[in-house]
Amino acid sequence: MNSLAKKRILLCVSGSVAAYRAPELARRLGEQGAEVRAILTEGATKLISPLLMQAVTGASARTALWDEAAEAAMGHIELARWADCIVIAPATANTIARLARGEACDLVSTVCLAADAPLLVAPAMNRNMWSHPATQENCAILRRRGVSLVGPDHGGQACGDVGEGRMSDVSEIAAAAAEAADRSLRLAGQRVLITAGPTREPIDPVRYLSNHSSGAMGFALAAAAARAGAAVDLVAGPTAAVTPPKVDRFDVVTAEDMLAEVMRRVPDCSIFIACAAVADYAPARYSQSKQKRSDSAVRLDLRPSPDILASVAKRPNPPFLVGFAAETEDVQGRARSKLDSKGVDMVVGNQVGGGRGFGDVETSAWVVWKGGGKRIGQCAKPELARQLVDLIAQRMGLGKVALLRTGSQAR
Ligand code: C5P
């Protein structure tokens, strides 16, 4: 079956000259089995007519946020919920800037803000507008949020310039839409438990032992798993990271707290992803009063923290287990030896050290499992999370679940 069969694609068209190719894209998506609805920005309506989009999609195309008749039928929130995937093609610099700022000033930006479906953006603009740092920064913001970009391509432009900024081929955008929509329910029916962030091991009322973990990777995984249709429980150490939509978050402080919360939730889950940077050691004794400064050296006795991942692995009928290995050298080798020593199904090896690995940065990984492995090249953490969710679904044989969904099983 085609991967676009029965997929609901919301095609948003903004005001670039490449809007003339939007009807062809709509037809291509429709030919591949997708149900397509279109929204045009005001700029797009200056270039192509809503009637043309209606003719090629078979559904009335929307243009305005404040449209009483349309809002009475399928309002902007219903439209956001309806979509399995939102494709913005062509996406102008202005539309991209609005998305990056989180504006809700027209129907396209409002629907995108209200939706949690995968978002695919196909930029189309003059080469200088594309290479402008403002546009590049806006695109980087979108990528960090897990938005996929396709193109733009290099070539002749409507203004006569030649350079990067042409909208990608319709067939390429349709293929990217199929991939994005196909991901949308990979983990439907699964309950995923994820640990994220650092733990804090108190020494006295003012001091603690911890590490540099920001929680960014675990939170990106929680977002990707939720977007893939899973129910997600996120057990988070102290972090400023923002809880993704549709994720249940449980805050903990110490490794012992994290173990207790995980053990409470693990019996219900089918996938456990241990992404937290759990402190390996905790102070052997907690001092009720603040330790006073002195000029002589002090000793801090440490005891090992509980190994949460190993504790889950020892349970009868454990869930599908994914561990992380933050390594300063031989990432692949160490990830593989962790696979054996921890008895888990998959290990994600990350390079850390020298400023790499922690926080809102690009990262790369070696993902290993019994009998196989894959290197994922440098990318933003939400992109790595999306690829990891795909790999987990593949390894669990869940890849085809998305294709079985019917209209009545709408989110
Ligand atoms: O043994 P190491 O700390 O290198 O293993 C890392 C993996 O084990 C990560 O997935 C981490 O979340 C998990 N872990 C854990 N509890 C610990 C230490 C690590 O769950 N106390």
C-alpha cells in the first residue's frame, strides 16, 4: 500500500511565485491516496485562486482566519487536529518568520501553532532572502523544534537571479510528505517511559553533586514519541526544559527518586528509554547543616547510585529497552559493550566532552543493537529523536502500524 494512502495532508500555500506549482503538488498527493485540504495565505490568493485548489483537492480551500461560515464547519482547531501532516509549499520568508516567532496572525500560522502533526516546510524565495541571516536563523529555530525542511534547490528564479531559493520538485516534496505522514503514528498503542535530565545528589542543604545534562535529548525524544502516537511518561530530573505537548511529566531530584518513579510506571510501558544522565555516585551521608568552609582539605565519601536501566532490565518481561552511552572516546565500541553489559535492546552512543553533547546543540550518534548498527550524522536533537523513534519502531516491527489507521481512529 502507498505510504500516503488515507493520510490527511493539510497543504498550506503562501505567496511565492512557486505557488503556481501548489495545485500540481495537491494532485500528486491525491494521486498517491492522500486526502488533501488547502489553505492559502492572503499573498497566495494574489497568485493562484482558492477555486483552483478546491478543484484539485475536492474540498473548499480556506483563506481567512475570521471566516464565520468556514469556522462553523471545520474550524481552525479542527483543521489542526484533522491533519496527519502539514505541508507548507511554497513557504515564503515571511511565513517561515511567523512560524519561528510562534505568531497566530493568519490562518496558516494559527493552524500550525495549534497542530501537533509533523510539519514539512518547502521554502521558496529569492536567493538573497534565503541566505539572509534572519531567514537562516528562523529555519534553524524550526529545525530545532523538529520541523522538517525540504529544499530549497539551486536554479533560475522568477526575478531573473540564479541561486538557491527555488522550491524543490513537487515529487520530492510529495516523497518527504509521505515520509513525515508515515511517521505520524509509528508508536500508536505503545506506552513509552523516558528518563531525562540530570539527577541532583544533595551534600547538605545548599550543595549537591550533578552534571551538565540539560534534558534536551530526553525531552526531544518525549516529543517525538508523542508525535508518533505513543502515550508518553517523562520522568525528569531538575531541568528548565519545557514539557512537550501530550506528555505526562513527573519531576524528581535524586537517582533514588528517579528509580522509585520509574519502577512505579514501568509495569505499564512497552518501551523504556533511559536518557537521563543519572549521577553515578551520591554522598554517602547527608549533612543536615551547611558544611563550613575551612582551610584544610575535606573528604567526601560517595556511594554508588542505583542503576535504573539495569534494574528495569532485570524485571521479568522487560519492555523494549534503550540506553544511552555518553562517551569521550570510541563511541561505537563502548556503545556495543554497553549493549551486552546492560542487557538492553538498543544503545545510543553520543560523543561528549570538549563542549560537545550537552544542551541545545547539534549532535551525532552511533545506534547499536544485536547484529546491527547505524551512524546518525550531525543533526539537531529533535531530528536525532525522530530518527531514533523510527529505529525503535523498526526494531520492534511496528513500522506498518501507521498504515492500518482508518479515518474513524482520528486523534
Ligand atoms: O553505565 P552508564 O552510566 O554509562 O550507562 C548509561 C545508561 O544507563 C544511560 O541510558 C543512563 O540513563 C542509564 N543509567 C541509569 N542509572 C544509572 C546510571 C545510568 O539508568 N545510575
